[in-house]
Amino acid sequence: MADLAHYENKKTTFKQRVQLWLLRHTLSTITTVLGIILTLIIVVTHCLIVLVINKRITYLDMYLPLISTTVFLPCLVVVVNFLYGSIERDREELHSLQKKESALKNSLARTYITIINQREKNCTLSKDHAKLRGTLDSVIEKRNEAETKLDEQVSFFSATIELSPDIIIYRNLEGKIIGCNDNLLRLLGAKSREEVVQLLNSNAQLKSQFFQNDEAVIASRSDCMYETTINGIVYQMRKRPAITPKGAMTAIITYGHDITKLKNEQDLLEKTSREKSTFISTLSHELRTPLNGIVGLSDILLQNGHFHGLDERHLKAINVSAVTLGNIFNDVIDLNKMERRTFVVTEEPVKWPDFIDDLETLATLMTEQKNLSFTFKKSGEIPALIETDPTRLRQILWNLIGNATKFTKKGGVTVEVHNQIVGEQVKVSFVISDTGIGIPQEEHDKIFGLYYQVAGTKQSTGTGIGLHVTRNYVDAFHGTIELESEVGKGTTFTLHFTFAIVPEKHVEEETVNRALRVLLVEDVDLNILVAKTMLEKLGHIVSVAKTGKETLEIFKNGTFDLVLLDMQLPDMNGLQIADHLIADYHSTVPMIALTANVVNTNQVYTDHHIEGVMSKPLTASKLAATLKQYQGKN
Ligand code: ADP
């Protein structure tokens, strides 16, 4: 290639030379001819002038201009030749430079050829060349690898998009659709991407379903998610900005995942859950009314002390069985709340010595039914009033004492309550032990699971939900529960809690014992009988209203210290009555809900200015403890 250039150079020089030669001689000839013509013009002109002036002409007159012109002419030719000679020299110099340049190029080309040849023949290169070659090779190799990887990624990406069960569409930042997958074409009944573009441009709603929130994604450079229904299919749309490693955003990719089935299942599940809650609340209401009667009336009869011997034992059995049944209802209702994540413990001031005494009474009654020995121990300084959720705490203890009694055939049950006051708090430990069948070590964790019962113990009555609910309660109290058990020897459950102590002055206020004027709002005769009898036995004055309308009338015409409000009346519910009392009469009389349906959260009652909640079945002690809080207030 270099030789050819050289040859081309040579060829050019020869051509230029011929041209120069021709130019030079043509110019010489033209100059000579012009000189001759000029000479002749001068001679003729001179002769004519002489002839006019002298009227005659001599040879001298003719030769003189001829000679002078002949001398001038060669001089002119010499000058012209000199000038062109100088131009030619410059040309030659230029040619020589061109030659040198061409030679240099040739030499460089030869060097390149040598290097290439050496590489091809794999000759041994100099150290520097070898290093350079190594670097060059590795750069080329890396580039090849990167290209292969990129190709792989592109084909993988394309395959993923095409095979994806989702619908996928991507657009650039100017809103132009760059691509979409087959699934999207199928969904829209389109044959090509162009058709998809046309469809979306002609249907504003469809376009918005695909591209809504795009601007927000661009602005925030982050993902976004929403649900939309296209052609009857519910899609969960997920958007993601495509950002290069250098941080430049190039496109927005939208994935639509078909969640129709999931949605239907979710709707069904929610409907079932709602129905279950309604069922539980209805059942609870219906069953609690008679249960309330059994617990309340047996309680009253026991307190009257008219029954002795076997009759008294039977009466106690009726009472304990009904309390246990109420306990199971509470577990079921709270389990439902836990499943719906609406379960919360609510704190209220509780007379701690009374609570402990009640626990002893009930545990005594429970163990008596099975002819088991019962030991109750309390230790430490017992504060007068603490903050806790008494219903749930009672529930925990009843579940554990109930199990201890249920799984013990001989021997007995022991309940210990240890109190330790630390500053403004009391650390309380309950230890419930039995000499029953025990629980195998490998079952210790499992028994807290829902519906779990240790194999071989199923012949005993039970639901398998008690311990599960108990552990959830304990967690809600931020307490702990420990289990020690040996098969054939017995079981011990230990609970640890910390409760806040209510300051002393509250207690003093509440120790005043005065008769309260109570408006009892209740429609079921059995419940009225139980509550009225208990209240009157406690020394309170009771007025009864059986409907919402009656309540408002009686309230208007009377003076009351407390309203005990059933939640379900024929014409209104308890919350509506509470609202009326506040709105119509600006009532400041404290209201307490009497409820069989513990599905509502305490917040619902608080929102309607109802101060407390008493769950049915009512017991004399529960009623007395609650009412005492109002006996000191005027
Ligand atoms: P259940 O209604 O069956 O008593 P729980 O959730 O209260 O349901 O208890 C789960 C299981 O744990 C029981 O079925 C029983 O096998 C075992 N269990 C609980 N407490 C005791 C105990 N004190 N002694 C022996 N086994 C017990």
C-alpha cells in the first residue's frame, strides 16, 4: 500500500514536470512572438514618424529601432525564464518534501506491518511491546466478555418479559411507549405494539389505568403500586423507574399482576370473618343471658346461706359450671378479636385485696367440685388499688386454675400470690401448681398452640384454646409465663406481672359506703331479676327501664348516681341511649355498660362517654367492686 503511494507520488512529479516544461516553452515562444510583433510595430511607427517629419526615410532610421528592440527582446526572454526557473525550483523543493513525507509514511507503514506480522507469527516481542500487547489483549477480552454478558442479559430480559404471566409495558420519559409483552397484547386484543399505542391514545381511561402516577415515579425516582381493573381482571400495578448505573433515568416499567383470584378469596375471607364475628356476638348474647341468670341467681342463693350439705354443694357446682362456661365464652370472643387484631387490654383501677379474695373463693369452689385439696398463699405487701384489666387477668388465672383442677385426679391444687412493691409499682407473681398428670417435656411449647391438646388427655373436656389465649393475654400485659412439669407428678405455671399502684387518696375516697340511686336499663326479665336483687342486697336503690324510650322518660323525671346500661334493647342500642342522655339532658351521671357482647373494644364505649364495662354473667362481687368506685363520689 505504501509502495503504491510512492509510485503515485512519482507519477505526479513526472506529470508536473511535463506541464512545467510545456508552460515554460510556451511562454518563451509567446514572449518571442510578442517581441517580434512589438519590434515590427516600433520600427514601422518610427519609420512613419520620420517620414512625416523629414518627408524621407534612411536605412539608419529603420535599423536603429530594430537593433535596440533586438537587444531588449532577449533581455525580456531571459527575465521571463529566470522567473519561471525560480518557480520551478520552488516546485522541486516541494516535490522533494513530498518525497520525504511519503518515505516517512512508508517507513511507518512498514513498522506497523512488522508489528502485525510479529503478532500473527507469535514472535517474541520486546518487553515493552509484550506488556502493551498483554494489556491490549486483556482489554479486548474484557470487552468481549462484557459484550457477551450484555447479549445474555438482553436475551434473558426479553425472554422474561415475553414469558411473564404479568402484563408488562414500558415507556420513555417523554411518554412514548417503547414496548410491551404478548400478555398485554392478548389482554387488549391487539396484534402489535403500534395497535396498543393507538388503543391507549384513543382511550383516556385505559391510558390512565396504565400510566397513572408515572409523573410521581419520575419525580420521586421510586416504585409505586396501585390496583386497577382492566376488562374485568383485577391487576396490582407496580411501577419502577429504569435507572442506569450512572444514575440516569431512561424509562418507566409497569408490571400488572393478576390478583383477581386473591381478591375474591380475600373478599370471601373478610365476609366469612365478619359473619363469624356476628355469629359469635349473637351466640354470646343469646347464651350469656341464661348464663347470667344461672351465675347471678346461684350467687345470690349461696350468699343467702339457706342451703346446706349436699344442696349447697350442688348449688356451688351450678355456680362454678356457669362461671367456667362464661370463661370459655370470653376465651372464644377474645380469640376472635386476636385473629382480627382488634384485641387490646384496657386498664382501670382495681381493688387488689378484693381481687385476690375473689380468686381464692372461686378456686376453692372449683377444687371442691372434684374433692381436691386446695391451698391458697398470699405474701408481701398488698397494695389497695392497682391499674390492670381485671377481666383478662381473671381469665388468665381461671384458665390455669381450671386446667390444674381438670388434669388432677388426686392430691390437690395450690395457688400462691407474691407481691413486692417497688416504688410506684407492684411486682406480682402467681404460682399455680397441681399434683396431676403432668405434661411431657417435648409438649411444653406445643401446648400454647391453638387447639393443641396433649395426646391421651383428649378424653378430658376442653377446647385447646385456653392456653393459647392465656399466652396472648400475658404478652399483652407485658408479663411472662413459665412452665415446669413432670409426667405423673404434676405441673406448675408461674406468672410474673408488674402493675402500677394507684395513689392512696383515690382509695380513701372510694372507701365511703353510700347507697347509690341506680337506673338499670335492661329488657330481659331474668337479667333484671339478677341485677336488681344483687344491687338491692348491696343496699342500692334501683329503678328499671326496659326500653330506650322508657330510659329517657325515667331519667328526665328522676335523679340518679349511676346508669347501668344493657347494650341491646328493643328500640335502641345502649350506645344510642348514652348519646341521647348526653345530648338531650347534658347528663354527667356516670354510665356503665352491661354487656354480653364483648366484641366491641373499650374505645367504642369511651367514645360514647361510657366509663366502664361489666361483662355478663354478673357476679355479686364483680358488681360490688365496680359500684364501690362510685360510692365515694357525689
Ligand atoms: P384445654 O381446653 O384442652 O384445657 P388448653 O389450651 O387450656 O386447652 O390446654 C392445652 C393442653 O395442655 C391440654 O389439653 C392439656 O393436654 C395440657 N395441659 C394444660 N394444663 C395442664 C395441666 N395443668 N396438667 C396437665 N396437662 C395440662
